[in-house]
Amino acid sequence: MSMMNELAAVSGRDDSNFFVRVLKTVLPWKGDGFGEILRKAVLVASCAVLVVSVGQLMDYLQGDPEETAEVAQIAQYQPDFDTVEQIDPDAAQTDTVELPDGSGGTVNMSSAWKDLYSINNQTVGWIEIPTFTTSSGNKIINYAVVKGTDNDFYLTHSFNKSSNGCGWIFADYRNTISADGNSDNTVIYGHNLRSLGTMFTRLNQYKEGVKFLKSNPIINYSTIYDSSDQQWIIIGAFVANPESWQDNGTLFDFWNYINFNNDHTFDSFIDNVRKRSWYSSDIDCTEDDEYLTLQTCSDELSNLRYVVVARKIRADDDVDSFIASYKEKDDADIYFPAVWRNAYGNKKIYLGWDI
């Protein structure tokens, strides 16, 4: 009996070469039943998805060291305002470079800005959150700011204008940034790169709570026309919908509040910031103040934005008092977009900056 079993096994053995046997295992083959064909089809489709996903992941991770190296290189050119010479607009200047608009004119700036400008003549300033650092003391948000001729280019290009999915930190092309002054509200964009944590990803950490806000309340943002450090205090942080359908037809198009006018009034701007913000404070705001709006993606739900708004600090501001006045708002007092309410209810949710 045992011999018969062994012979039966030998007679049913596939004597084709190894490569063919592998193909028969994974590809539909002549003689396969419907169930076997279906199994192999699902296997092939799964392998194809895996290959594409791994390829995308490798491209994503490959861009990370390139971006990290460029960020480190550009960081060495961050202006040191302790050593910046004051520019006399009425005096003849020897330290001049061409204007970013390519008009052939010149703009007066100190050498602290000239090095950055020589690498990219669309450089308009520098932004940092000085207290926001890693455990080793490295600054988390600390970048040169550029302004292109549209709002698309720097979504996929780095500071040196090379193609890079991480993009760069850029001001809305409609903003006025000049020696004569800036727009009422400078809007600045940066990608949320999730676990990579660079660009504006970790703005989302302001969702942690009022303790984090009190520890990191000041943004430094200065333009190439400034010869001293310009400081801004955060007045609001909130989740926003970029499409009206996400909020039953309601839309706060904060990115269009660049210069306050009849269509985009200051009252509408500040009312929306305050009612949507997760925090309250005693910081007074007027139409004569200058504002800074930072935007990145808010990834709890698809296609939402996280927005941080700051006011330029006045010479007579009691900043310590302002910081002490920050309070966590009750969920019921916060305006959330409808898509957020449908997913989480009318309440704050923080899932981490790296989701």
C-alpha cells in the first residue's frame, strides 16, 4: 500500500522547470477552475498595488534627505538682526540687487539678505517660531519665504527651484511685500508632510491645547526690507474648509483677505477668526494693524486646512499680559465646519501632527 501511495505521488508531480511552476502558482493557467483563477487574479492585483505603493514610498523618502540637506544649507543664511546695519533710504547704497519682479530696478538690502537673494531672487523674507524646537534645540519651523508669480510653483519646487514634492514656504503671489509696506494680511502657505514633520506640518501641534500655545505664542517674520526682527503674536488657530460644500454653503475664504475692502472687510475677517479659533485672548485687534496668516493641511479629514493667524506686535503692547490671557474655548463656543461636525461632533479633536 505504501508503494502505491508513493507511485501515485510521483505520477501527479509537476516536472516543469522551477520558473514555470512559479508562474503557474501566481498566474491563471490552463485547467484552473474559476475559484483558482479568481484567487490568482486577486494575488496579481495585490502585488501590483504593493509595487506601486513601495515605489511611491521610496520616491517620498528619497526626497526627505534632499530636502533636509537643502533646509540646513539655507538655514545658514538666516539673517542675524543683531548685526544687520540700518538702511538709510535717503542715502546712496552700494549694497543693492535687482528687484524680484525683474524690472531692472534695484532694492536696497543689507548683506544679511543678499546671500539668500542671490540663491533665489524671489526671496521675500524669513519666518520662524523661535520657541518651537526639538529636544536637541533645533528649530522646527525656520525657513526663508519666497513669493512666486502664482501659488502653484512652490507647491512642487524647493528654495533652489528644483522639483521637489515637499515644496517650500511661500507667500501668496497677490501679497504686496515692498519697501513701501505690505498687504494688510500676509498669507503664507506650507505643506503638511505628516511623519516627515517639515515645512508647516507641525503647525498642527497648536491643536494640542492652550498650554502649547502659551509656550509658543510668538512668530518672527521679517521681510528683505526689514533691518530689525519683526514679531507677531498669535490671535487665533482653527480648522477651515476651503470649499463651501464642506460647510453647507458657508465659506470663510481667509486666503482672500489680503487687503481689507468692501468685499473682504476687516470686521468679517476678525469675527471669523475669533469665532472659529480654539482659543480666546485679550489681544485687541484693529484694522490699522498688520496680520499674518499661515496655512497648511489639517489631515484629520480630507481636504481641510489648519490656519494660524497672528497680529504684528506694537511697540506699546504688554505681550506677557496677552500670553497670560490665552484660554481654551469651550467646544460649544467654537465654529467647526459641517464636515468636521459630521465626523467628530462639535468638539476639538487632536490626533497628532504626524497622521
